Amino acid sequence: MRKKFSAFLALFLFSFLPLLAQDDLLGMLDGGPKKPEPVKATFKTTRLLNGHSVEQVASRHLDFRINHRFGLLNSGAAQFWGLDFARIRLGLEYGITDRLMVGIGRNNFGAKAFDGFLKYKLLQQTNTGSVPVSVSLLGTMATDVNKAQNRTSLTDRTTYVSQILIARKFSESFSLQLSPTFIHRNQVLDKSLRHDLFALGIGGRIKITKRTSFNVEYFYLFDPKKASDQPIVNNLSLGFDIETGGHVFQLHFTNSIGLIEKDFIAGTTQKWDKGQISYGFNVSRTFSFR
């Protein structure tokens, strides 16, 4: 299964090498020195699909987000092919500055959790190549509401996730991001499981029209057998971004119904090749306080 996903990602990347080469040639023909300016709109919104992108909420702007996941498509007519099942996260995200944002959220998946995060834009890609990539630092914290066996305190039920988000906009049509990830769980239910987990995310965006794009996102979890007593698989999501004024709609298919990092990176059990796929969407509405 991993070999199939690796082959898929390689095909996805190499399919766009001619496009990147074409853009480089056009840049050479333009000629003349350019003033370094920040590259904008590497992605449409602060999320690639499930995971964060390098994008920030602008200073003194508030982003209200609704993340929704239905059930499994292979659940059949009795469950209306997953539409009878619902998982939802409501979130508020605010830009303190153009480089620093903060967010809070609440979701009803699994043990149900309150979560919060800080994201800081460390580097911003420039059009001259003096800064070749954008880099953001992300730190999240999530605390389960429901108590589980041997996890009686809020501290025990808290998980921390740290990510370095590294992205490059190669052209107006193609952007790519890598997301090295570290997960720390204060307590695990089995001594054979690890408190600390590592993963690597990769994702990309292909622009279709001025307001739509196709996105793909994949998280590879190292040593998944130490993550849970259930068989854990890697999360793969495919979807579309649709921008309409102040709204961004993200429609996608994924093998995870988890809504925050600790769940969709280290808690995915559904398999694409078994038809265990969920339909989901994210809705983002931004308000300005400038």
C-alpha cells in the first residue's frame, strides 16, 4: 500500500516538471533585475486540506471556520452512503500581525477535544528567489473532554503537535509543501506505545481556474505500530478549493474522519483500497477589524 502511495506522489510531482521549466524560461525572457517582493497566495487558505498550510490570517482579521466530515462512502444505503454520520469542528482564528496568528476550536470526534494553536511566519518566499521558500512554525495543543481509562486529569488528556511548514510556489499554477511533524502525548493507554511520534506531510496545489484549485495531501507516520493498539494507516486526502469573495470552500475525499492533527495524522484507521473513504468540506469566512 505504501509503495502505491509513493508511486502516486512521484507521478504527481513529475507530471508538472515541464510546467516548472516553462515558467523558468519565461522568467529568463523577461530580463532585467527585479525588486524582491513577497510571493502571495501560495495556497488559497490556512489549510491545505486537513493540515495547516503556510498561509496566515492577515493582521486584525478574524477567520471563522467550519470543518465537517461525513461517514464512510461504503457504509451503504442504510447510512445514506455516510451522509447520516457527521463530525464537525468549529474554530476561530485571528491574525495578531501579518506573521503571527492564533486559533481555538472544538470538535466532536472521538473523545471530543478543545484545541488551540499558534502559527508564526518565519520566512516569506520572494519573487526574485532571494528567499526560495516560505516557512511557518506551528504549535498546537488539544485536550480531550471525555475521560478514558487511566487518563483522569486534563493534563493526561492533552496532546501537543509541532510542525515546520515549508512551501514553495513554483508557478502561478503549482505549489508544494513539506510538513515535518512531531507529536507528543502526555499519556498513552498501553506501555508498549510511544509518547512521541514523528511524521512527514507532503501536499500540493494545482490551479485550475482563477478561483479553483485541485489539492492533494499525504501524511506518512513513522512507526505506526507504536501509535495505537489499532492498525494505523497513513492519511491521504484529495480535494478542491473554491473561492467566492470572502468565503473559501474546500471539498475533499479522505480516509480520515479526524479533524485535528493528533487524530488524522496518528489516528487514521480507514483504508482507501477498502473503500473506507469519507467526504468532507471546510468553510472559511473572514471578517476584517481594520
